[in-house]
Amino acid sequence: MKKLTSNDIRKMWLSFFKSKNHAVVEGASLIPVNDKTLLWINSGVAALKQYFDGSKVSADKRLTNVQKSIRTNDIENVGKTNRHHTFFEMLGNFSIGDYFRTEAITWGFEFLTSKDYLALPLEKLYFTYHPSDTETRDLWISLGVPKSHVIANEDNYWEIGEGPCGPNTEIFFDLGEKIDARGPELLASDIDNDRFLEIWNIVFSQYNAKAGVKRENYEELPSKNIDTGAGLERIASVLQEVPSNFETDLFMPIIKELEKLSGVKYSDDIVSFRVIADHIRTSTFAIADGASFSNEGRGYVLRRVLRRAVRYGQKLAMKEPFLYKLVQSVVDVMKDFYPYLESKIDHVEKLIKAEEVRFLNTLNHGEELLRGALSNSKNISGEVAFKLYDTFGFPIDLTLEIASENGASVDVKGFEVLLEEQRERARAARKNLNSMASQSEDLLKFDQKSKFEEQKFSVTATVIGLFKDGVKVNESAEDVSAIFDVTPFYSESGGQVSDSGFVSNKELRAVVSAMSKAPHGQHLHHLTLDYGVIKVGDKVQLEIDGVARRSIMLNHSATHLLHRALNDVLGSEVSQAGSYVGPDYLRFDFNYNTRVTDEELEKIELIVNKYISDSVPLTVKYMTLAEAQKLGAKALFMEKYGDLVRVVTFAGISVELCGGTHIDNTSKIGTFVIVSESSIASGVRRIVALTGLAAYEHLKTYSDTVKRISKELGLNDKKDVVPHVRTLVEKNALLNSEVTMLKTAELHRTASALTPKKHGDTNIYLEYFTTSNREDLGVIADKVRSTDECALLVLVGNKTNDFPLLISVSKELSKSLNANKVMRALTSTFGGRGGGRPDFANGVLLNLPEKTKALATILKVLDE
């Protein structure tokens, strides 16, 4: 067994799979991109899932990576076990429709046991598999694994809702009897233990899970995938022969530094040291990747992690901010593989120190309140828990943890009710951001001028006004609203969204979380402070998100071109009824009474792209409203204008009153593509469109799809796809027609072979069929009725949950016998429901009766 550093392991992993023709993919940021389902990247595959679900095509079918990840679902276990972390690294190798089980297992075995790689002793390795996956079992054994080390476990199946799923095999390292005298039965029964350490999981994604379908009936995926994850920290603990992940080279330098800062030995309080070491790694990487502290979403999770570390620091008598001093240790440990961390040290330290100061200022008061509550009762009320959260910044998890340590409970439901009430108040307040006249006398009186620099992305500005909840203040270390003498930040209006970005100088940094307009029209910046204190008179740098602004400009100019194209194709009476202009897409609502046809949409799209290719320059002029109206300028929907208006012109295309930001030449829009057209209200239609790179990516997706179809069809020219598919559709229609004819003929033969039971003048056809298709039963009934004028057909199909029931009576017989009467008799006797015409009724039976009993029920109806 080789003794390797954590960095050696990372490099060896990537090198090994590169030798197996895997493309080495750089690990993604912890903050997901274009994925609202995740707060954090939480596994090796999370940043690659667009390739696995088919929404994006990977240039390479074999991938390998080292992916930093954050999970906090087991945060209460961190520090108390040898292996739980909130931040960890996953070593992964992935196959996207390329290799499968044999290669994944063979290479896994080679990497683990070969003398060229980890050289782990085979007798220490155990392998679990799903009982149905005997192929995996046999593969491990064929490689030399003893049969006693290959263990079936029902839980070895990866499935999360509908979609790709499949069995998995897990690899464990046996830490020996000194840890636990029990043996492999722990794995067979899936008993949590410290003896068998899971180091690798290989998922065979080969089935498509469907709700209501039994697992053994899942269909196989057309493209099978391999998704694996090996824990770096766990492998390091094995190779470095230490008792836990925390004694590896990934943690010990941080722990040693904490010993110096605290004057306490690691062995004196292992749990506190482990919690702090883990949480400072999480905080450092999260902030370096762009996260910041807040009371919502990702920021709340980060705040919860850091404040938990501060509290454990107090157990080490750390009464002053100290976590920020550990950032350098984290960077020193990780910088060889993550060199970008070094440039983030100052920023990370400032944010962490500011959060520590903020929390320490309230922690003592909060704990006093909590201790007081605990002295009076063993149940913390929702009101106390909420006050701790709202006033003292206690995450509810921290309150739960302290209560648990004291044998007390917390009224979490009561807390959640109060929290939701607070959120509702906040939502209502946000809706009224532009109604400051009724809220703030100070803002009403504030009339200092502020200039909007629409063409600049960054300016140096002076703070001329600060407002906390509408009240004027001179400085603030908390979230605050600010007005500057000059700003590049656009405030949402005319359908265009506000800019986002930052305010900073050497002493402070704040995120511009929202924009609105003050009563006198100044742009009001709602700031979330990361660190520092902002004061009236401060010189600061204002910087918008330039990438987002450029995309907004493209989309806004494109809406003007789209408006003109709509008039060209649909008529001059078409007028704007609303819009959205953001960085991601544009939306244009207009008055029109009928659906826009595909041909019309193609014309509109073509005209807009022609305007783009014409390279028409932008001109912006200010003039009176009357002068603008003489030029024929279009006004935006529901917009109010003063005497002096801003007129945006693309010569020969459009003249509009507009306060938004635009590109200076139509050619810069690049490409325009319509994504959808729909109705949103009576007489109002909506077009959603993309521009620039987003439009290119949209078209590229379609192009790649056509390319893949061409390849599947064996075509050399993509132009041949449509006629080839049309031919296939026609052939398929012919085949379906032939199948229907053959099926009908077979059903007719079945009908002709039926023998009725005579009862007086009635011929009773009581038949049970294996088909569950009602149409099949109907074809059989029609055929019998066409030749037998005295037929009563009672046809029962087969189904999992209930049994299709069809009652059909020949027309002549229906004058004296009602099909509904027979239906009611059967369904009331054997359970079910149904109804229909006198000669034909449809229904279901909940229970399938014996034929003799069903016949007896029918005869009883006939004899009445």
C-alpha cells in the first residue's frame, strides 16, 4: 500500500483515467451555473448532469474530474464521526454512452490494487452489489476477489425519482477488528459502522425509472452511462494510515494552526477542532467561488456553517474573531491543486472576519436569552426561536443543537410560521419599493441630484445619501439603501431589469441586491454589505455586472427591431402590451387576436436578422414629448413621460421613447431567434426570443440534434434528414395500417370462434380476454353483433388494477334488454362502475368473478 499525499492521489487519479482515454475536466465552481435545483455543487456528477440527461452533448464520451462539493444535510454529525464533512472532494470517472460495467469494474480494480497505483491489499477490500446484478458479482470474482468479499445488498440501487437509474457497486476498506469485532455481516445488513470504510461507489445507469412501474419492469436506457465517485479524504486516510479523515494532510495543518491560536491541544477537544477545521474549509472555498453571507438560500447555509464554527470556537475559549486567521492555512493546504485561492485570500478573510464580528456582538445576548428560556422550560417556544433568529442571527439549526445539548426540544413549527409571516412582510415591502412617498419622509425630502451614466460599466462615485428602512442615516455596517452622485446602475423600468453588481473601496464591499427609484427619480441602490462600514461622503467604486448588461442591451435593442418586424408582417395596428428585457432572454407582448402562424414567425425572424445585418447605428436624442410625437415615436406600454423625453432611433427601422440601455449598432446583436409564441390573455400574444450567444447556443442544440439524427440514419448530408424522416413516417403509417388490418382480421377470427350459451331467445357471449385494450373488445363485439341479432355480449379484459368490462346488445334485442341494466347488476355484485347507451355500455370490474357466478348474475337480469 502506497503512502501518498492528497495531491499525489488527485494527480494519480487523473493520470490513470487519462491513460484510459478520458478527457480531464476541470472541477466546477461550487455555485451551480444555470441550475436552480441546487444551492451547491454536491457531487462529482452534479456539474456534468446536463450530459447525462441529454440536454447537452459532450464533445467527449469519457470524462474524469476532481470535484469540490458541499453538503450540509448531515452537519450535526460533522466532528462527531471520522468521516462526515460539509466540504469534500470527489474523484470521478464518467462514461456518457461509451464504456459500461466491464471496463468500469476492471479499471476500478486496477487502480485500487495495482502496484503502479494505490496498491491496496486485496484482502482488505470488500465489494457490495445489488442481488439482481449478478454480472457485477461475477466480474469482481473473475478479477480475483474472494467470493466471501463480494456481498449482496438490497440498498445497492441508485434511483432518485423518474429518470436514469440503476444498480451500483460500493467498495469498502476493512479497518480491522480493532474498530469493530463484527464482520462482513455489517455490509450485508447495511448496518452503519466504522470498521468498513466506503471509498468508492460505481453506478451503472442503465434503466429509466417511471412512476407506477415496478423496478424489474423498467425499460433500458438507449444510452447507458457510468457515474462513479471516490472520496479523496477517505482514500487519503487509508493510504496515510491515520484513524480518521481529520488526521490526513488535508486537515492536520489547519488543526495545528488552531492549536497555536487557541493554546488548546487537539486531543483535549477533538469534536470542536474537527468542526472548526471542516467549516473553515467550507467557508473559504464557498466565498472564494462567489458566495456571501445572507439570511436566504445559499448565503443562509454559509452563515449557518460559519456561526456553528464560531460557537465551537467559544468552547476553546476563543472569544475574539479567529476563523479568518485560519484562511491562510486552508489555502496553503489546497493551493497546489487550486491556485486561484491565493488571489482570494484578502477577500475571504474580510468577509469571514466581518461575519464573526457581527455574530460575536449578538451571540452572548442570544445565548443569555436561550439559557434563560432553558432554565424555565425544556421546550423552546417558536417565539423565542424566532427572536434568536431574527434579532440575534441564530440559525434555527444552532438553536436546535444547543437545545439538544441541554435535553430540550424546540417548537420548530411555531418558528416556521413566524418566519413565513416575516417573509410575507418582506415580499410586501419589496412590492412597495417604488412607493416611497407613503413610507419615508426623509426620502421625500431628499432632492440632491444623481446622474445615471448609461454608457459606463464602472464609475468612481460619492455617497450622497444613506437610508435604513427609509430613514436617513450617516453610516451603516448593515444592509442599507444608498444614493450616489453618479451611477452606472440601471433601475428597472420599461420592461428592462435592474443591473446587479458591487460597491467597494479598500475598506468595504457591498452587493447591489436590488434597485429602485427614489421619489425624486434618483437611482436607489439596495446594498447587502459583505464587510466594512459605508458612510455618507465615502468615495467608492461602482461596478455593474458587465456580462449581464451587454446581454440586456442586445435583448433591449432586439425588442425594438421585433416591434417593427411585427408591424411589417402582421400590420401597423399591432402594438406593444408589455415586455421583459433581461440578460437571459427577451419577452414581447402585443395586441393581436389570432395565433401567429409558423410562416409569419419565420418572416418576422428573418426581418429582424436582416435589420441586424444592415448594421444600423443607434442615435439617442432628448426632446419635448410633442417633438417626439411629430417624429412618430412609439411610446412604451403604460409608461408615463415628462415634458423632456429620450428618443431611441435605429434609422429606417424604429423610433421609440425609451429610457433603457442599447447597443450602438444593430450588427452587435449577432443573431436573433424566436423560441416560442403563445397566448397570454384574450387578444394578447407573447413572443419569447434570444439574441447573441444565447441564440447561437439554442440553434447549436438543434444543429447537434440534426447531426445526431443524420448519423443514426446513416446520412452524409444533413439536408437529407427531412425527406428521409418523411419517408420513414410514411413507411411507418403503412406498416401501422397493415398491422391494424392484420389485428382486426385476427380479432374477427376470435369473434367467429366464440360459442354462445343460449337462454331462451338470447345468445349470451360471456368471455374473458387477456387484452386490456377496450378497442379490441369493441371490434370483437361489433363482429358478433353483425351476424347475431340476438346477441348479449359480456366481454371482460385483463388489467393490473381493474378489469375492463364491455356490455353489448344486438339492436333488435336492445328493445327488450338494456345493456346498462346488465352493467349495474355486475358492478354492484362484484364491485366496479360503468354505463352507456341501451345497446352498448363501458365500465370496469374491481374484482374478477368466476364465470359461473357472473353468468348467474346475468341470467337473473334476463329472468326479471
